Amino acid sequence: MLDRKSLIIGRPALAVAAETEAPHQKAFAAYLRSGDDDGLRGLELEGKALNTAVAAEGGYLVDPQTSEAIKSVLQATASIRSIAQVVHVEASSFDVLVDHTDIGSGWATEAGPATETTAPQFDRVTIPLHELSAMPKASQRLLDDSAFDIEGWLAGRIADKFARAEAAAFISGDGVDKPKGFLTHTQVANATWSWGNIGYIATGTAGDFNATTPADAILDLVYALGARYRANASFVMNSKTAGVVRKMKDADGRFLWSDGLSAGEPARLLGYPVLIAEDMPDIASGTTAIAFGDFGAGYTVAERPDLRVLRDPFSAKPHVLFYATKRVGGDVSDFAAIKLLKFAIS
């Protein structure tokens, strides 16, 4: 009797989880494989209708599981997104009000009248949202194969394309139909820095560090940033630059670079985390190959949370195109929070 009960308990479960999202997932999978959108029309998920002008707006909202898979890849990818401020908006742009001045103050006597002090000044930074798209394709025969994980394949292709496009735009985008990168803004010597520009420190040598004291430029870069930003600051550079910097030592022969002590922990330079972003320029004459700053305060990524997919079986027969779109924007929100290291004499 005991053996029989043990066998009954050990039977495989018919379901491993409640299928709370199954209706939408099944309907979305049917749409991807065959174009059948009857299951998506009128379907509601978490109180939001999924049939809002589907054809006119360019497709259906992807199912939450696929959308979360794409978001997790975007967050995990070595991009400014991982250290910047990310906000979700429903409008076509996002406004940031920056108070970069201080209010006036003065000493008052016990009976004397209070004098009016200067008022703070606000700057408005408007970050427009742009449409980011990807269009992978698959053959209809492959889609007809039930063993083919269409949602997993689609999520992987879209996430890879979006991640690479975003990473490049957040660094060097020109702001025309794409986010504006922080390297695109006007760069001035930090001694003459003013709001609206990005300040830089020169290494003193064209296309290289100083041969005698190479680490001094990095120290100057760190302390060019205001003290209130240094606590949350990070270095940003590509792999080639990191290969040069990690060989540097201080006067006592200790390396400035230290690797992370656990999996997933970033390397550190002078105690600050290092983000390896391959879209940063290489060390060359006049380039700003290293950035240092509090990107959580200095750069803002604005995006709409929804991701849409439009199935196109006609334009590339016998293949089916999947046109995926999302809205995202980015720009510098605090020009005092980011400094650059320029490989130039001045």
C-alpha cells in the first residue's frame, strides 16, 4: 500500500503552472505561424484591450513572456542603458527639468529685514521618442513545424537587433530619428565648461597616454567630476582601451584595475565600476575613448513599454517577415554629470 501511494505521488504532473497567460500566448503563436488573428481580437490581458487599431498602428502587442525576454536581454547587454536612468512614458516625448543652479542665501540679523535672494534657474531637456524596428524573416515551412519555437526565436532576433542599435545610438547617435548619444554633444576643455557641453580632460599626448605618468590623466578625469556625482560614477570604454588601461600601475607598483570578485560583478578602475561598451571609440589622436560619470543622473533613456509585431507574408515569399517596432529615445539630462578623457595635447 505504501509503495502504491509513493508511485501515485511520483507521477509526472500534467501541468507545471497555471496557464494564466495561455489564451494570449496561444493566440499570439497562432498569429505568428499562420496569420490567424481571430484569437487576438477582443482579447484582454491585465485589463488592457489588445485589439486597439491593430492594422493601423502596425501590428499586435507581443505576449508578456516574449516582451520580458527582450527586456532582460536589453538590460543585460553592455549598453549605457544598464547604468542610465530608464523611464517609461506613454507620450511621444519626455521632458526633464534640471535645476543646475543654487538659490541665493544671506545672513540676517534678528530685527533686520530679510533681503530677497536670487532665484534658481531651470533648464528643460526634451527627449523625443523614436521608432526602433527590426524585421527578421522565416520560411512558412519552418513556421508550420510545431517543434520550432517561433516565439523564442523571434524574441532572440529582435532583442539582439534592438540591443546593438540602442547601444550605438546612446553613445554616438546624432539625434535624427534616433536617440542622441552623449559623445555627439559639443565637447569643451573642462576648464571652460558650460551647461550644454560635455567637459573633457586631455591626456597631453596625441593618441596616447603620457609616456612617463600615464595614470595621471585618469586621476585628473576622476576629480574633474563633481563630488556629488563621483559616488555613483562609472567608467565607460571599449575592450581595446580596457586592455591598455588594465596594465597601468601606481607609484607603488599596484594595478589600478581590479577584476570583479564574483560572477556578474563589473571590473573596477580606481574603485569605480567599468562598463565595457564596444561602441566607444578606440584610442587615437583626438578621440574621447574613455567616459566617466554618474550616468544615472547624466543620461536618460525614455521608452514606451509596449512592443508590437506585424506579420507580413507577402513581401518576401516564400518567407514571412515579422516587423517589430518599439519607441525609445535618449539624451543627456545633466551635462555636469559626465566627463570625457581626450587623447590629445589639449
